[in-house]
Amino acid sequence: MKIYTLIFDKKFELQTESGFLNENLIQKIADKLEEGKLEGKLRYKGDHLYWHVVKHKSNYVVSVVDVTEFIQYKREAMLDQLTGLYTRHAYWRLLGNEVDEAVRLKHLLGVVFIDIDNLKSINAERGYLGGDFVIQGIAHLVLKVIRKYDNAVRLGGDEFLVLINLKDEHRTLFEKTVIRIYKKIHEKAKEFSSATVVGTVLEPSVLEKLHKARNLKEEWEKVIESLDNQVISAKRSGKDNYRIIP
């Protein structure tokens, strides 16, 4: 993180500067000081800065912290480098937010579980670069189907999860989304691989239980276990298919 120090006089004119801060940003801080504000956030051309004032005699001493690199690092830690989907690390925060939002708005939460078929065989035949190509390809297909504000997570090597916040009257839309994800992957199975897709909608009673749970992870694992069992059952019936759990 970069730290700058600015000293303004009582007329809010810059007297001393430590470091080289953009003139536009300096003027914005001066304007804020004149408005009587003593701290705040600034964004400029993708940079993220926080500033705070300490009054010393008749001067204003301003500390400016550039947290751009920290935010970028945090963002990268939350995204899977191979697919661009959220990582398992980010998963629990996303889940908590989605559950809270669904309960607050009295919505439902659609969950789609995607399991790539035969990834071990693909790795054996094409090598791990070939396997990575398949994982990337299927992740891209999933992103093309879901909405921008739906959350897609890479759970592990061959598993993805999508969280879809929806109103009660949109159940049919959710089912169509599950089918579209499956069909999109099925159409590209020769280029990438097939997958087994399972979707379910969590009812308000389940969401309320998750919302109030002392251990969200423990309660959520029960939901995932149920989905996982459905995936196993679906694969036994023949891979490359989908299932919607009522």
C-alpha cells in the first residue's frame, strides 16, 4: 500500500506534499475539506484511496492510503485463475450473502450443481492441459447462460456450483436455466466433455434455517450432500443428463 501525506493551510491550499499524488485527487480532497469533511474514499481511473485528516494548529494534515493493490490482490484471491469463477475460498461469503438476501427479500435460492463427466479419463488421455481446456470451456459455457448477478463457483477439479436468487413466480425460469446449462454443455460435448447437471430450489423454511444456523457450513453441507447423491444417482442412470429436484 502506498501512503501519501498532504498539508493544507486554513484556506485549503496545499503547502506540503509527500509523494506524488495526482493533481485532480489533491483538488478533490481540498474540496472535501472545504465542505467540512474529515475523511472519505476516492476513486480515480481505477485507483482506490482512503483519506483521513488530523488538524494541527491552523493546518490540515491529510493521510492518503492507496489500497488499489490490496483490493486487486483480494479480488484475485476470490477468483479461480483458470476459469474466472469464484473460488471455494470466496464461496462461504457468497453463500452467506445469498441466504441473507433471499430471507430479507422473501425470495428463493436456486442451486445448480454441475459435475464434468470423465475428467480423470480426459486427463489421462490428453494430459492436464487438456483437462484444463475442458474445465475452462465448460465454465465459459455456464457463464454464457446465467445472469451477470448470479454467482458461479468452482468447487473443485470437476465440480461447479451456481447460486441463483429468484422470486417464487420464477421457478419455471430456474428450471429453464438448468436445462439451458445442460444443453449448452451437451452441444459442445465433443469439443469439451459432457456433464451431469442437477438443480433444486431451496424453500423459505430451509433458507430460514440456514440464516439462523450457528454453523452455516455444517447445515449447508447437508444440502450439498443431498445434491451430490442426486448427481451420483443421475450418473448411474447414464452420464450426460440433467435432473431437477422438486
